[in-house]
Amino acid sequence: MDAQRLMSLMGKYFTGREPQPDLATLREQPVTSLLQDSLDLVDFLVYLEEELKLAREIDLNQFGPSVMNKNFGELAELIAKFLAE
């Protein structure tokens, strides 16, 4: 699983949602600009797990609270590394 495929799924998640983000710049947008509380982030991760048909959960605790200080590109890279383990 590469970060680019994850970015594509992330964009799909936000399609049709309000506020509609600029998908062309999603990679650079801070996670907190669109996922403002922990429940939003959990919903987002569950979506990715279901779309990817993962056998295991994406463990947010492994990344720590710093996830909320990252942009979507950095988050995609972290998840890609996690899935490669």
C-alpha cells in the first residue's frame, strides 16, 4: 500500500462532505482542518480500513497525538508505513 493510493481514498472520503475541501491541495492541508475532533478521525480511519479491506485496524495510538499536527500527506505516509509492517 503506497501513500498515493491512500491519498486517493482520503479524497474519496471527503467528496460530497461539507465543507468540501480543495482536493487538489488535500495533501498539504492539516488533518485538523477537516477532522476537528477525535471521533471525526476515528470515523475517517474506519472508512480507510473498510475501503482497503484490512485484516487489522489502523492503530491511531501507535502514531500518538502528533497525528493531529500533521497534514494529510504526512498521515498517508505514516499509514502506508504502518501497513507495510
